[in-house]
Amino acid sequence: MAAAAASYKKYETRSRNPDPKTSLLLVIDVQNYFSSMVNPILPQLLTTIALCRRSSIPVLFTRHNHKSPPDYGMLGEWWDNDLVLDGTVEAELVPEIRRLAGQNEVVEKNTYSAFENTGLQERLVEMGVKEVIVTGVMTNLCCETTAREAFVKGFRVFFSTDATATSDLELHEATLKNLAYGFAYLVDCDRLQDGLFGK
């Protein structure tokens, strides 16, 4: 069961709008493997991507996959080797997202963090990015880990409450509460729309 759409207002501790001149949207792991979680939030994901592109905010998409046992790391043990394997249909971005993702906009990763061994930090610095907006799945694993690491690396973090999802509403809301407490400004599609274009 997918969990999403918790209001940012429930957990928000402070508010701010992203700066389109220094922001980048990260769309995390919107792949066929996670389609049961992706499908309920697909309209919000597409809206968020459209809002960012309309504001000239660049977009990067991550694709989680494993090529061979040496890159399984702790995920192999934790998930009993039930992993997203490169070259399978499950590893591909869902069709609605794949159509939007340019080849040079996809970051390949093999652990929860989009920063680990991907060159993402260097790429963001080179692009002049100071803020990241995090969307995708799973809220409490790859999205949360990426958000926390972005914060620690000095990026201002905005975390979507309605364009992220996971397997359980309680886990989703726990992430929102934790991130709002110490790591990220919470946003949803409406908040982004108002923040980027006014009411």
C-alpha cells in the first residue's frame, strides 16, 4: 500500500520557498519496481516536475539498480537479495517519467543515498545549485537518506509531502516529522505553485 499526501502543515516547524535561481529538483527512483507506491503519487510528481521546469529549475532523476553481487552492499543482506537488477523491466523508470528524463538527467545509484559514489555533489556544485527539492520513493529510505545527506553537505533541502511515498503511512509521516524537525522545509504541489508563481 502506498502512503503519501500528508499535509506539510501537520509537521512544519519553519517555512520558506525555494529560490528558482539556485534550486534543483531530484526525482528519486520512480521505477517500475516501486510502481505500487509511485502510481498514487504520479499526478503530484508530474505536477511538481512541470512547476519546476516552468520555473527553469533543472531536474535530475535517480535510477536505483544493481549490476552484480559486489555492488549489493548491506542492501543485499537487509533485503535478502531481493534487489532492483539492472537490465530488468523493474529497473526502468516508469513510462510517464522515462518520457521526461533526458539521458544526461539520469543519475545511476546502488544505495539509499543519491550522493554515494554518483558524483552528484560535484555536479550540483558545478551547476551552482544551493537548494534541492526531493520527490519520489521511498519516503523513508532513499528520499530521506538523500535529503539528510544533502543537508549535511550544505544544501538547503525542500521535501515534498505529496510527491513522495512509501509502503506505510506511519513510516511516511515519521520521515516528515523528523525531516521538518532538523533537516528540511516541507512543501507540496500547492505550496510550490504559490512559492514559485504567487497565489
